[in-house]
Amino acid sequence: MQTTIGDRRISYDSSGQGVPLLLMHAFPLNRAMYAEQHEGLAHVARVISFDVPGAGGSEPGPLSIDGMAEIAAGILDALQIDRAVVGGVSMGGYAAFAFARLFPDRLRGLVFANTRSAADSEEARAGRHDVAAAARAEGGPAEIASRMLDKVLGETARKKNKKLVARVREMIEATPGETIARLSEALAERADSASVLSAIAVPTLVIAAEEDSITPTAEMRAFAEQIPGVDMLELVRCGHLSNMEAPEAFNLGVEQFLARV
């Protein structure tokens, strides 16, 4: 499905019935990463996902993390949904923090999976700009996929789930190099969300993964402890893309959380 937000066509999926659950995707993938959530949570939630500009089926355009949150609000408007549980994995979690800051009155709950509240360090920003340059070079998406697969997938998935490895590689390589570059630059420039944590006033679920080297469990536990009444879920034998690597456990945790919401 598509809708126009501002002057851009945005592709999205909406399925199931129940509590509206809007999930924003990781870098540099697309909304297809939530296929298992659209299927596995349809009996308890109206699952909504969309492609950020230039990814998947969405029209290219300017990119920022705040802009992703604004698109999320536009999707809810298009679906005539006033309030939703909003969340995401990795970059999608950064956008969920932005949504909480920009649109707190539209929240029923938050889901932060494999993400962090802090802005990038200077070293991390430099790495983002290096990724942007590589993405714009000839053969960029394939190069980015080769760089990222060992980081975004846990050891268990890399050794035992070759189908998933191929699926993630395909999604990264399908993302245009310019989109990858703009996303990487947007990540580098995102706001620090540490000040948002103690002000969160809706039920919140934080999901960490045992094999996640990008956002380790200890780091996620540290920011989760600052959110009033938070639920913490720690998944085993999976890495940074926990919703894809351990979809049944991820979905069960979200389902139990939604019962509370």
C-alpha cells in the first residue's frame, strides 16, 4: 500500500486487528524485515510498518531520524489512528525515541529493540561518514552488505540460518547506495535521547539480545533502568536483528507486553 506524506509517496503494510503497533525498520533494510511480526502478531495487534524514503517502495527524499518519526505520525493519520504502540529495531528504535519526543500524546506504548538512547560519539560519527562514502562508491550496496552481515547477525544465525543471511544481504543490496549514504548521515546527526528516558509515561518494552555486539545487553539494561515501569526482555542465541533471528521469542515477548498495554 502507498500513501502520500508531504510530497513523497511512502509504501507501508498494515495487517491484523487489535492494538495498533507501528514498527520502524533497521538500517539499511526495509519494512520486509517485519514479515514475521505481521504474521505472528496479527491476532493481537494491527501491525504497521513502512519504508523510509528511498528504501523498499518509498519515493526517495531528504532523510533524518526526526523525519522518520514525522512520517510515522503521517502513516497513523492516513490510517485514522490517534494513538499507537510505536517501536523499532536499531535505527527504528532511534526513530521511536524521536517519536516519543515529538509526539508523546500519540503514544500508547513504546518498544525499543537492539537500540540505544545516546547520540553517536565522534568516533562513531566518523564511521557513519565512512559508510556513506562507501555506499556512494561503485558497487556500494554490495560492499555495505559485506561489511555489515557479521555485525548485524549473531553467531547462531550466521552458522545455522543461511536463508536468513541471504535474506538480509538481499535487502541491503536492494537499497540504493544514495539511500544508504543519507541514512548513515542521518544516524550520525541524530539527537541524544537520554533526556527522554525519565519523561516516558507509557508502558515500555526494551528488547536486548545475547549475541548483539552493536548494542550489548548491558548497555541496553543501563538505559532501560531509567525508564519508569519498564519491561526488559533479553533474548538468547540471536544478535542485532532479533525480530528476524528469533521471531517466535520476539513475538511472544511483544504479545505479552501488548496484553499489559
